[in-house]
Amino acid sequence: MRAVDGEIEIEAVKPSRIGYDIPVVVLVGVPLVTLMLLAFLSLGLILQHERNALSAESSERVADLLSRDMQERIDGRFAPVASFVDTLVAKADQSGCHSTSCMFTLIDEMRASPTDVPEEVGLIGFGDNQGQFKAAFRTKASGLSFAGNIQSMPDDPHKRETTVPGMPDAFETYDIRDRQWYQRGILSNAPVWTAPFKSIWDGSKKIGGDRPWNVTRVTRISDADGKPLGVIAVDVDMGEIASLIGKMAGNTLKSVSFISDMGNEISVVDNQLVVTSESAKANHQFSHIRKEVPLGVEGLDGWRLVVTLGAELSRPLALQPMTWILFLGGLLASLYAAAVTASLVVTPVKRLSGAAVNVSNLDFDAPVDANTHVKEIALLARLIDKMRAALHVNQERLEFLAYHDPVTGFLNYAGLSNAYNSMKVSEERIDLVLIKIANHNHISSVLGENALARIVARNIALIKSEIAGSTVGCTNESQIVCLVESEKGVDEQKINELLARLRKPHEEENLRCSTDILASVSSRLSESDNFDILLQRANGALYHAEEMQSETAVWYNPLLFHDLREALEFSGNVVQVIADGEFLVEFQPIIDLKSGHISGAQAKIFWRHAQLGLIEQSKFVPIFEKNGSIRHVGLYAISQTFEFLNHFKARYRDKELVVSVSLSLVQLLDPLFIERVAELQTEWQIRSREIKFVITQNASALEDPQILHSLRQLHRLGFQLAVDRFGMDNASLNGLVAVQYSSILICPSLQHNIEVIGPERTILESICGLANKLNMDSVAVGIENNAIIEPLIECGCTHGVGPWFGLPMAKQGFLDSYARNATILSVTANAVPRKRSRIRV
């Protein structure tokens, strides 16, 4: 492998040659010819297999015929009951029977005309939603007559009385609303069948003879207003079905059973039905041939009839002695042929597989040994060695790109962090010098984007020449980081002289542009300090250099920082602060002003600082934008918002909520930001239209191609975009033209004095009218009283958010509040809004 004209050329691997090549066709063909000569030894095994296959096919056909015949006969038993229930319900509807007393009278009519009731019916009953229950049932002694009666006690519907001629009356506690048949019937819009259950008991012995199991057809009955009144229940005697199955089962059948829609298997054992649960059935190994067919009865969807053949039809035919002899002879011959083949093929293949494993483990040092007689294997070995060499080159390139900028070749953030970790093993002092080209946007606009890269390259070369042994790289296009390992630390005078040289104006094509340089220095104070901490400290000191327009480098000194901004700047590792739960995201309702409905929510992040208490985002976000921590905090806010929206959709499936999340322009500068948002969207299964990103536009932001690219990518992905503080803070028409937005946020300063006709109201009407023409919503923020709502609507404002509608709430508090206050606004004169208080979790 060598480099030719900047390209990597991989030399062909020349395997050692033994003097001749053996084609793989010959190597494999000879053993196959030998095996063909021995094929007659396997004839007995093939015949045995065919016998078993024919036997199994015949048994399958028998099982199929039996199952379908039995299915038709069993379907015929359930069909009359289903038809009878439909007729009974139709009769109740035609006669206007919509009360409990009327339904009880209808049951008495059925009792008086037993011949009109199919003989398959064992019980007819009705239970209402108050617990009242009445039923008539047949006993073994009464034949078709409904001799038995069940009636709820008038004074206590939870107690019932069971009467059967010739037997003492039985009393028991029985609440039909706790019963499975009633619950399933009252919840279903159509007639359904229940799972099998035991017959009526009176506490001491069974009533109704040897009827062990019933299946009930249940149908919901509504009152005159269409509300559920109760459930009609008609029982089918499963004992008769058990007897029928017992008669059909013979020597060729092991069993006939049902599988219900709940997975329970009902089989006949000693002329009784036995129910096997799905879990117990899963642990049972079936060795007999089974055939399942679905039942065709309406309401028995998911029920199947299972026919299991006996051992004679399920057991495969036994092997004959001669078959075993032929099988063993063929096996020994095959083993011999395989051993011969392995001696020529397996060894080089093992070497080849070992080389492939080395390549997969990124071990590219050892070349592939292609010393073999097999021509095809040698060719494959040469190809693998070429791949190994190419991967080795690519690995070196990837390792370079992981720690260097792909365009300039300078060390990037990861490369600088790696270099710092290598320095940490030393006991010498480590200093981080952070140098920023403050007017980088001006340089790019005057001299072009490439000019800034050339200035950075010139400065890095100058820094390396002036500070011996330094490690220099870039964290972004305008910031240079220099790591210096020394015994006494960097010399302040030398650094300031270097800064003076870096400020030398840059000239290109008769254009001259000054270079504004700011610098700061931070040092390792303890062994636990990592690269991020040093960089954060340097960023904090650089912030003070910008504030003071310092011509010299500013050294980080913790004793100099006392105010809130500095405390936020140097709070430590923000990733650890997030992991410790100090940041919390809360949600404030956004109201549709005309309808009063909660149409969305505004996500707001707070910092619960250990010393400073609860800090709002407006105070710490500008600091985090300067030290780079906004990347982590911003993604955490987006992740919490997506999680909240996922929980909202799980709780309110038929509702739609659009959640607004504020974005920093620094986040949009991150090339990986869009990819990370897409990953979070996939993780929490969020639809793009449910998220609205709120951005504060300004003139300088529109000049940055990365910001515009990120905004357009978000729009292409389907996310909504909103302009914050429209008309203020440089948020202007340029922002609306550059990117397609769906909303503008109207700050409180534009809402003053709009209750009366005047310039303020005219301005607001113009802004809302512009938004309407651009198909954008206008959201008034900071609404604190009811008096301003009507004027906002008259000016064309569509939505509002503020303390008047509710303070920010934790996600669980918002979800609970939404259930109580889906509509919280009335714009009438007598509107009395509800009080809100911030909910903390």
C-alpha cells in the first residue's frame, strides 16, 4: 500500500503458490460422486420418510373431516339460541319495553310459553343497572318447563331468592353488577357470548341436575332515553354439548375441545367439561395431531373447535431394522467423505475466517495468509486482504476527522479535549488560552467567508510559533483554543504581545479589514478539572473581556465574580447539574381568545439553584449562550417537552395540543442540532405539527447561513416556527421573509392603551392584520387582566398567554388542570376567570 498523487493505492496480495491449483468443482465433485455411489444405502430411510408423510397426511385429512363435521353440528346448537335472543330483543323494542318491570313481565311470558323457547336454552334472565335481577330456568326434572325461578329481594337487590319445586328455597348474596356476564353485556353494543361458567348453586348442593357448565348470550337493553337499562342473559346448557362430544369421540379420537376468545381450552374429561387456562396450555407439549376450525356462530368470534386424534393416528411409523442399517452405513460413508474434504478445505477456511475476525475487530496489522491449494479460497483471501488494507486507510482517516475539522484540518473540540486528557497525567501546570475574533461577521461580509478561515489559519500558525509546545485548535469558526503545559504557566506579557500581533489588519484583493481580538486565560486548579470546566471558565472571563473591551487577556479568578450572572457562568458542569435535577420544565396554557379553549402550551425552563433559589430562564439563558451550556440545557428542555406531549396524547387521545418551545440562536448554530431533535421526536413519537419552535430574529442572525439552514430544515421537517417579541429586539419583517413562520408573539409593550382608539391600537391592528394575511397566528403574551381580552380580539389577535389564564405548571399539574379546565375563558362582561397558582412537583 502506497500513496500516489494524493490517492491510496493498495497493492495486490500475492499468495505463495505450491505449484498447482485445485478447482473447487473437482474438490467438491469427487466427494459428491462417492456419496452418489452410497445413495442406495439411504433408500430405506427415504422410504420410511415417505411412509410417515403419507400416514401424517391421511391423519390430517381425517382430523379435518371430523372437525368440520362436528363444527357444523355444534354451530347448529348455538344458532337457535342466538336467533331466540335477537327475537326477544326485537319483541322488547316493538312493545316499547324500556323498564325493569316490563322486562320482568316479558320473562314471565317466556316462562308461560316454554314451547316457544328453544330446548337448548337453560335460563332466561334480566338484570338492571340498579342490581334488580329476575330469571326463569329449566331443571332436569322439569324438562322444557321453566320450573325454577330467581328473584332479587324487593328490600335488598343484592340478595336473591332461588325457588325450585320440591326443594327448599335458597337465599344468597348476589350483585349482578360484579358478574362477568353483566359487565360484558352492559359494555357491548351487540349481543355477545360469555366464557363458560358453573351452574347455579344454593350453597349446599347443585340445582338443575348434572349440568356443570353454561355459556350465556348477553344483550344490552336501553331505556326510553337510550341509556343502558340492563342486560338480558340467556344460558345454553354446555352439558348437552359435552354429551354430544362424548358420543362423537371414539378410539380414533383422543379429545374434542373448544378454545375460547380468551385463550382458555374447554375439553371433555369423563363426560364433564374441563377448562384449561392459556398459561397452563402454554406449558403443555402436544404430541398428537390437532386440527382447529373457527366456530361460525355470531358473537363467538375468536372461538375455535379443536379435534385431537388418538395415538394410533398421530404416532409416526416405527423404523425397520434394515432402515437403521442403511442409515448407519450412509452416515459412516458421509463422515469419511467429509473428513477427506475437511483436510483440504477446513484449514485454509479457518485461517481465512480468523483474518475476517481480525478485520471485524479493527485489527488491520496482520496480512491475510492465502497459502492454499484451493483456487477460489486464494482469490477470496486476496480480496479480504485488499479490504483490510482499505479499511486500515479509512480508519486512519476517520481517527483524524474525529479530532480535526474536516475543512481546515485544525484540532476540533473533541481533539482539544483529548489533548487535554493526555496532558492531565503530567504534574505540570495546564493553561487554556481562549482567543476570539469578535468581528468575525463583519470580516465574512467584507472579505468573504473563506477569508475568516484564512485569518484563523494565520493566527494558529503564529500562536504555535510564539508559544512553543502548545496545542492549538478551534471550537468554532471564530474561537481559537490554545492549551499550554508548562512549569510556571503562560507569561502574561508574552500573551499580550501575541494579541497585539494577532490584531494586525488583514488585506485581500485591495480590501483591508481590521481584526478585533479578545482573549482570556483559565488554569487547571485541581486534578478533577476537565476540559469543559476550563473552557467554561475561559468563556466567563472572555465575557468580561467583551464587557470591558479589554485590549489584554483576562485571567479567570473566582474571587472576582460575585453577581448573579457570574454565579451562573461558573456553576460547574451543566450536564451534571441537569442530571442532579436542578432544571425543571413547566408548561403555561395558551388560550384561543375567541373560543376560550386551551389550544396549546408554552414550555418554560427554570433553574432551582442551590444557593440562588428559583431562577427564570431569561436570567441564565444569555449566560449559557456565551459559555456554550445552552446546547445541553436547550436539548433537555426539548426532551422534557416531547415527553410531556407524549403523556398528554396518552391521556387525551382525542385532543390535540401544540406546545411552544423557545430556541436560542446558539442552538441553531450547532450542525448536529437538527439530527438530535429528530432523534428525540422518534423516541417520544411526536408529530411535527404538534411542536412550535419560538425564535427571536435579528439582523445578524439572518446573515448567518447555518442559522437559516437550521430554520429551513425545521420547517421542512414539518415543525411550526414562531417569531418572538415581534416589533422589538430586532425582530422585524426580514425574519418573516427569510423563513416561513406560523405565528408571531406580541410582547406586552405593544398591548398598552389598546382599550381606546389611538396610535397604539392602530399599530396592533396593523400587526395582527399582517399576520392574518400571511396565514399566521398572533399570540399576545403576558396577559394579566380580563379587561384587555376584548380589545385584543377586536384588533385581530387570535391567542393569548399570561398569568390571567394560569401560571406555569409542572407537567402532571398541567395534565390534571387540563381535565378540569379545557375551557377557561369567557369574553362576556360577567366572565369570572378562575384563579391559578404555580404547581410544583
